[in-house]
Amino acid sequence: MKKQIIVAAAALTMLTACGGSATQATKETDKFDYTVEQFADLQILRYRVPGFEELSLQQKELIYYLTEAALQGRDILFDQNGKYNLVIRRALEAVYTGYKGDRDNADFQALEVYLKRVWFSNGIHHHYGSEKFVPGFSQEFFRQALQSIDASALPLAEGETIDQLCDEIFPVIFDPKVMPKRVNQADGQDLILTSACNYYDGVTQEEAEAFYGAMKDPKDETPVSYGLNSRLVKENGKIEEKVWKAGGLYGSAIEKIIYWLKKAEQVAETPEQKAVIGKLIAFYETGDLKTFDEYAILWVKDLNSRVDFVNGFTETYGDPLGLKASWEALVNFKDLEATHRTEVISGNAQWFEDHSPVDKRFKKEQVKGVSAKVITAAILGGDLYPSTAIGINLPNANWIRSTYGSKSVTIGNITDAYNKAAHGNGFNEEFVYSDVELKRIDRYADLTDNLHTDLHECLGHGSGKLLPGVDPDALKAYGSTIEEARADLFGLYYVADPKLVELGLLPDMEAYKAQYYTYLMNGLMTQLVRIEPGNSIEEAHMRNRQLIARWVYEKGAADKVVELVKKEGKTYVVINDYGKLRALFGDLLAEIQRVKSTGDFAAARDLVENYAVKVDPALHAEVLERYKKLNLAPYKGFVNPKYEAVTDSEGRITDVKVSYEEGYAEQMLRYAKDYSTLPDRN
Ligand code: ZN
């Protein structure tokens, strides 16, 4: 599971850095330019990798091989996100690099923006809202441009003409009725047929649910993650899985990943880590989901290696049924100083579990293996690039989590880059009610936001238990939203607990109010900057935040706990009673845990449909208007650093150099050239 930046871009505005890693980074990187460029609704940033130079040669070499493995799977995600994405991307890249006409004309400029968005989203649908982009250039221009360049650069199928290529991809790009959404979550529709993602081909939702329903054995206490690593297809009337593995679907990319993992295996830090990498290779070679679980268990138990990584089919947000995992990669190493904070939280996990406001029947008697650390990202890949989470908690299989625990990380250098880039952009001055809240946010919000992330990841996802016999997937399409709400509420409830002051994690009992204010401002208002007028909320994390904010707003209305007030025609969030607000968070946590523990689908649907989805159009319009004036991009992503191996005369690596100069298009074109691992059509 992932934790994303809480406040849209907004984010972390005007906050002074005071976390461990942040402070450290400040000293090292005073002159570092965190911003790269801005277009459409996106801002591209860069991040530093503090501490890389101080790693041992073996650790650097290991990171180098793992970063190569992390880049080889990029094409997989493009294809998972939509079956025409690779063809479209390559056609656009061919025009972008080969076009000899006027590059200043409006059509070409619009094509450039469109391509940059396709790179950012790993496809033609918005990375967050999942709606299809509207191209700003004409079909005629694109056709002429394709005809004007060297045809050998184009992604033509065997014997295909350029006109046929246009017939193939133009409706997908230009017709708003064709593949309008990557992931459709609208209640009551066939979620597979109406979603453009490429996880199913020729099957209906009913057929897919029946297919996987038949695989499940309710008595199996260690079920594999059915369907995780395959496309489900119907061919000649027969439904079957095309498994992503060496020799299978996506085999050419997976074989490259394996090549680099084998090199990494040779320089692993510990025997445990070597075993992790070896097991992952075995999984990629066989596609066997039992092997995947064995790998996940080895991975979660490997706590002593400084360097760590994610590489594989991991998160299921991109599948409307939540079964099939998108490919992602992250290479990182532990930030020793900042990790102290999360170790204190994890060390007290049982205390938090015992004192939470949920019914005793739903609590874990023993909270196991909650490990947590702050990491420094060395590279982002697949579904974590260029847009990334700031916290990750894995593995996802419930039984592995309850038996072996989970690893929970906060990505310190990414959070730091967000903070630095957002400094002084005017967002809080526009949306925060008064100086009292502003001062509090300025003083505490960076710290409390980090703490909330830690509580969400280290404790929230790992807390509570299902009652015996409850199907972990009982909440179906509402499962992700409910799970994220559960973790967020755990964090909100405890960020206001005197225990945190006692543990030395917060300076006083005033600090949490900064988190409460920014959370409600975001959930009730400012996250709407990410939604197009007329649309409702689809994404699980956004749904969860609105669910929580709207629920406490409504339940506290009689006591005026939280109000939306007008001042000079503008709406603001006002919190009148922070104590009562905490109690409401506790009440909702108890209810959400009950829903999860008992698999109460009807209650989950009611909560999500009543509080999380619908948008007040007047408030939405106002927020968009105010936001527009700030001229900020609501979404951010990152270019990666570039790693180069220095070798001696015999080809042995003697050092690895990291540099940060690469631009956005430059990096994307390099990746397209060096890591083009899949055919155009898969
Ligand atoms: Zn989460």
C-alpha cells in the first residue's frame, strides 16, 4: 500500500524543515535546484540522494545493478495501463525527435505537452484521475507529421501503412468516447468493460469474478494473490490467464530484469538479501504465485540490509477489481538518523493497539513485526515514476502481514524535495482561515505530517484483525478506500495523543492541531483542485480523505465542531473544538475497523458513496478559481538521478557516480532508447 502526498501539491507549503533527514539535507544542498519544469497540471522536480557517496563500494555496486533492473520494466507499465500506450508513445516520440517542420507552431507545441503528459502518466490517461487526456493538436497535423518523418522510426506493425497506423490509434487518442477512463469505479457499471486498463481482454466483470471466485478456497489460510501477475483473456470462448514471466507475456522485459538481478545477487550485502533476490528471480522465471509469497516472506524478514528494493507486480489500484498488480520499482537505502523516529513508534506498537478506540474483538492480541524506517530513494521506476508515493507498506497479502508483519517506509529525500520546492508558493495564505492556523502550520505541520505518515504506515495498516472466516476481499471495489481510511484515522487519532509528547516525538499538545487543520482543509476543500469540473472523486486516497473529512463535518455539525465559513466571499474551514474532533476521528475509526473486520460490504458502500465520491459543485468551482490564481501545478513528479559505473581496465566497477543534471524530456528519451524492452504490441 502507498501513502501519497496528503495535501495536493499544496502540500507542504510554507513549512520549515525540521525533520531529521530534512535538516540534514538542507545543510548539504543549499544551492540545489529542486524544480525542473512545469506544464499542464504537472510540475517536475528533482531529488537528491544524500549519503550515497558515503556508502561502501559494494553497496554502490548493488544499487547500480538494482537501478538498472528498476528501469528495465518501464514498458510493462505502459502496456498494463492500456493496450495502445506503447504504440502511441513511440509514434509521438518519433515525431518529437524527427519532425523537421516548424517546432514553434501551436500544433507541435500541443503535441509536445501531450507527449510529456503521456510520459508522466505512463499512458494516455491521467495518472491520478484516470480520465483520458484531451489532445490540443489536430488529427490532420499529427497525420502529416507522421508522414513527414522517416518511417523506420515509426511503430508500424508488419506490412502496416502510416494511414493504417492512424486508423489504429487516432480514435484512441482523439475520440472522447473510446477508452475514456483507465480505471472506472462507477457503481453499477461493468467495471472491466468500461475500464481501458489492459488487465483483461474479452471478458466481462461477471466472468472475471466467477473465474477468480472459483479459485478461492475459503478454508485456505494462506491463499496466493490470485490473478496478481497475469492478463485474463477469452480466446476461442475459453477464459485463461496469460502470465507475466520469462518466456510468457512481457517476457522480453522480464528477462532483462532478471539479468540485472543476477548481477545484484552476486554483491548482496547479506546471505538473507541474496536469498531474497534469488527468490525474486525464481518468481520472474516461473510466474508461480506461491514462489512470490515465499519471496515476500524472505523480503519482509530481511531487516538488516542497509540497501533495499521493490521490483515487481505490487499494487492493485490500477485494476478496477483490485486483483492485478502494476509493475513498479524502487531502490533505496536506510536513512539511519531519521529512522530513529519510526523505531520509537514501532517499539510501542502494542501500546497503540491496546489503547485504540476500536472494539476489542477487532484488535490484535499481539501486533507482530511492525518494522519501520526512513529511506533515501536512489531511483524510482514503473508505477512509482515520475509520480511517486512518499510512504510504502508491503507486502500486501493479508496472511503474510498478520503472520510475518510488514515493512513500512517513509521516503525522506522525496518528502524533503516536496517541501523545498513548495516553499513560499502562497497556497496556505490563500486557503488557511487565519494567522492562528497559519502560524501553527508554519511551526508544526512538517513534523506532524511526517508523524502522521509514520503512524499511517507503521501502525495503521498493520493494526486490527479480520474476524475468523471473513473474506479479505469482502469489501470489493470499496476495499482500498476503506483500508486507506482506516490507516489515516489511526494516524489522526494518535497524532493528538499525549503519548507522542511523552515519547519525545512531539514538543507539546498544540502541534497536532496543525495536522488536524491541514487534513480537514484538504479533505473538505483543497484536494478538489485535482478534480476536473463536473467529475466526482475516484482515486482511493482522495476518497478516503473526503470520507473522513465529510463524516466528521456532518457528525459534529450540531456542536459546530467543524464549520465552513464565508469571509469576503471565500470559504474557509474553521475548527472550533479540537478535542471533540479527535473523539469523532475515534468514533469513525471504530466503525471503519468494524466494517473491515466483519466484511460489511453494505456499510462500506454506504460510507463511500455517501461521503467520499460526490463533490459540491459550487465549492468545487470556488476552490478551482482561487487555486488557478496561484498558478501552481496540482501534481508533482520527479526526474531520477543518473548513475554511471566507473570501471577499471578489466571491466570491474571501481566507483558509481551520481549526477542530477538531466532534464525531463532528455531523461524520457534516454529511457525510451536504452530501456525499450517490449514490442509495440503485446
Ligand atoms: Zn496507506
